[in-house]
Amino acid sequence: MSVDLNASTYVHSKPATAHNYLMPTVVDVLEDNFQAVDETTVFDLGCGTGGAAALLSDKGYEVAGVDPSRDGIAKANFAYPDLSLEIGSAYDDLADRYGTFDAVISLEVVEHVYDPRTFSSTMFDLVKPGGIAVVSTPFHGYWKNLALALTGRMDNHHMPLKDHGHIKFWSPETLKTLLLDTGFESVDFEYVGRISLLAKSMIAVAHKPN
């Protein structure tokens, strides 16, 4: 059986569970960078079924988003009919379609994409000068990888038998390089889900020059 490996083939891994430990930090990052919530626009790149976008909308942010999954967007539109969540991906010219935003979030997505440079470039184009991109992905560091190996959890963590699962495994250094090479001027990291050395995910906050 052949599989068309395009933008629609990735699937999110337990997004609701991940949001429990991702969203408090994402909200803190937005609050630290923008004073007026009701004047801050946010784009959710890879919005899945809309949970993160809905939470930010409830807090007063103006939110739009896309996801390549028709099933995900159908569920998002049913659950949150007032939100602008549509089918689309980082391989589309999203800035031409939607304009630019104060912040772009992309949570647990970059590990699924086959062309991360295009993904990062699209995200850069969506961010207003002086704005930020907030990107989360499973954390891969030496001590965590060692712990996974010693406890026999490496195979389950990397999901080699799961169709369209994680295909890129990012360290802070490689994700920082991707974002800086795209044009962001600085990248800071937060570690969430456990203590930093064994964190479930890392959150990169990339700043676009004015």
C-alpha cells in the first residue's frame, strides 16, 4: 500500500493531554510579551481540533488557525463555531491568505512535518515585525534520552510503528538553528511537563526583528 506523504498525513499525539502542561506556559509567554490581550492577534498553525485556540479566545485574544486534517477542522468547527479555524498547512501561503499576527503558536507540530524549513519560513511570514513565534515539540536532551534508553521506553517514545507519527526529533540546539536560520533574531526556551532535564516538551519563543 502506498501513502501520499503530504501535509495532511501527520496526526497530533494526544493534543488534549499535552495542552494540560503546554498551555499555562504558552499563556504566560503571551502575557509577558503583550500588554493588551484584546488587542493581540494570535495564529494557531496546526490547530488540530481547536482546543488551544478556544482557550486563548476565551482569554480575549483574537485567534485564527489552520490544520491540514479535515477531520480535525470538522471537529473544531463543530465545537467552536465562532472561531476562524480552517483547512490549511504550513506549505500554503498563509500570510497572503490571512495577513500577519502579533504571535503565532504551533504546538506539537514541527516533529510531524517533512519540510521544517518551509514550516518555519511560513511561520516567520505570519509574524508581525516585533512579534513572536511560540513553538512546542517533545524535548530531546542527553539525560532524557539516556533515561528513556535505560528504562526501555525509547521505542515507544519514538513511535516507529505508528503511521504518520513523529518523524523529526528536535533538540534545543537544532530547533534554535532552524528558527534563527529563518530570520528570527533570538530564541528562548521553556521546559514543561517535568523537571527541565526530563521535560516532556520544550517551548521555543522566537522573536522577529522590528
